Amino acid sequence: MRSSRDDKAREWAQTLAIEALGFLATDMERLEPFLSLTGIDPGNLRQVAAQPSFLVAVLDHLAGDESLLLAFAANGGRNPADIEKGRRILAGPEPDWGA
């Protein structure tokens, strides 16, 4: 059972990922590499943006490019560590492959 605290954390992480997508979308030089890596057509962006795995992919993309990550953080007044925190919240617990 999810708690209100979990719901608030998830909402925060979703908002962060949507902000990150907005940041990417304001500049085609930032957006095109993301779309190319994910195989998403720009015409389908709104449709797939509602999927939780897509929001994780947005944060993964930012986390994987330090200059992009720092630009996003500076642009939005965010701590760069928020990206990884948000990604972990949206992705859920890591699988225990040793079990």
C-alpha cells in the first residue's frame, strides 16, 4: 500500500521529469538526440509522455549528459542530484538479481 508520502514523492518526480522534457523540447538540438535514442517520433511525443517509463527515460537522458544536466539544473534552479533522485522514485526499487 502506497502512502501519502510516496504519492507526494512520485508527484514531485513526475513534475521534475515533465520540466526536464520541457527543457529538452525548447531546443531541437537538445530534443533530437533524445528522440533518436528512444526511437520516438515527434508526432507521438504527447502520447508517450504520459507513460511512466518515458519519464524515467527523460531523466536518464539528462543524467547521462553532464553538460545537459548542468544546463537543466541552472535553468530551473534545481540541484543536479535531483535528477537521479527523481529517476529512482519513478523507476521504483532496483531488482534483487541475487535472490
